[in-house]
Amino acid sequence: MKCKKGGFPVKDKKELLGLVGNMQQLAYVRPITYEEGRARGMRAFEVKNGSLQFHVMADKCLDLADVSFCGHNVSFLAKPGLMGRNHFDTNGAEAQRSIMGGMLFTCGLENICAPCRVDGKDYPMHGRIRTTPGEQVGADARWAGNDYVMTISGTMREAELFGENLSLRRTITTCYGKNRICIEDEITNEGFGREPMMLLYHINVGYPLLCEDSEILIPTRKVTPRDDAAAVNTAYWNRMEPPKDNEPEYVFLHEMAADPEGNTFAAVLNRKLGIGLRVDYNVRELPYFMQWKSIASGDYVIGLEPANSSVYGKVYHLEKNSLHEMEPFATEHKKIVLTFLSGGELDAVRREAEEFLQQTGLA
């Protein structure tokens, strides 16, 4: 089934309410609790916004578990499957047994990427915030003028006795008839000393949006492979091959082109399905961008990863004296927007990427 751009002709609130008995016929946000497997007991929110549907995990950093658009799955689910918090989440590389992927998992706040040990202290793979349950969690669905707006919000805290005290306040917004999910984060150092703050948004695209027909669109000024496995595949960073048994992952670091205000994006398009995903963010807030590509059978995924730190991780930044830190009581704001594309929007986003590169003289 191919998704065609068209939308709904009725946009006025009064006209729309004349066509439905209850807005939940078209759009809603509902609290749910999972009841089986390792996800048992995990609280979440089910969100429907017309042809866009997704789940937000209240007990895992308000991250996005899965997304479907126009009846097609967009996100990646790793072999461990849907799960809540587990005993191996913060045990070094064992964390891979709890990385379910999902549409988004948030990495940080003291570490991203590989696990490490610094000054006798262990930092787990991709940090602790991704499995931190939310506090003061709430959801709302209401009319704001002619817009029917759904929001979910909550606070996650990464803290230790005699250690750091970092809070992440997250607000997720989606509006009926607009195929976007806006994620706004406010990170505050509530402690009395300078604290490292590393942050990476791990956005994971899976089949059927991701397949051999897909185009990976990144307005990149420069592509740097992370290691030898990626180096021999650098020429193919922007396309997907068929699954290959036991193939290693590839990671590429991108130097992103951006507009004068620092806005940029990455996208995955599938013209046969007629849909795509676009990720917008600002390089001033998130100066690093990594692309995770795996064509391994059973681990078939593209990760789009805006971040404030490098994929080389905490030790790399310590050695370079470039570890990002926050002053006591300082606050930083981050914003990423996931837009789900259809029809002519696929061509428009390609033209926009070309314009970005033309502005830098690289097209």
C-alpha cells in the first residue's frame, strides 16, 4: 500500500466536530500498562494522530517505543524486544541485552556509546537515562484554537548520593492532521558543582520503511568512518543493501550542512511505499551527528543520531579535554522534530538537502 499525500479537507474545528461524535474517533492519548514478558508492569501512553500512531514509554525516559505511519511500521525493534527496566541495564556491555531500539532511545547523561571506567567509577553503555522512569508524568489532549493538540510530559532524574543531580524535563507534542512529533527537552544541573552532560538521541528506522528501496538523505559536508569496518563501506553510507548474515555494524560521523541559524535535518525516504521520515534539529544545540548502519540479518537498521558529544565516548572527550559540562543550576534546551512524509513531500525534502549543500559549495 502506498501512502498518498492528500490530508483531510475539513480543518475547521466546528466542521470537524460536526463529523465525529468524539475526537477520540480520530486522535487520542491513552495511558496503558504492558502485561507480559519483560515489559510487564511498564507504564506507557498510546497515541493516535490520524494515520500516525506511536507509543511513549513513561517508565523509560518518555522515549518512543514504536511508530507507524499510513499503516506501515517506521521504527526498529531489536531482538530483546519490548521491555521495561532490567537488572542488566547498567552493567557495562550487558546493556545490549536491554537495548530494544524503538523509534527513539535517549543516551546520557554521564556517558554515551561504549561503556567505560573512569577514576574507579563505571559508566554503562549509552548511560542510565534511557531506562530512567519519569516522574510528574502527565498527558493532555485539547483544542488550542482550531488545532487539536496532544501532549505528554514528565521529568527524569540522574542523581547519586555525593554525586551528580541532573534533571531532564521532556515535553512531547503532536497535533491532529500534522504528521509530526516534537520532542523538547530541558536539562538542568541541580547540583552545586560542574557536571559532565553527554546527550545523544538514538533515532532508529526499521523495515518496511527501511529496505533496499530506501534512500538515506543527509546533507553532509564530510563523512568520516568510525573504524575499519565502516571505512570499506563509506561509499555506500546513503543506501541499504539486502540483509547479510553476521555482517558487522558501520558507524559514520557526519559534518552537517545547516542554514544560517544552525537548523539541519536527516531523512530516510521510501518512494515505493510513498513515505519517509525527516529528523530536524539544530547544530548549535547538538553539534555532532552520527549514522549507525547495520545490514546484518536480524539487526537491520539505520540510526540517525544527533548529539552533543562524539560517538567515541567519554574517554575520548576526557583525553581531548573537550567533555561538555554544565555549571551549577544551568539549564540547556534541546529540540528535535520527527516529521512523517508522504507524496510530494519526499521530493521537497530532497531539494532542500541539495539547497543546503549548494549554500556550502558542496553540491
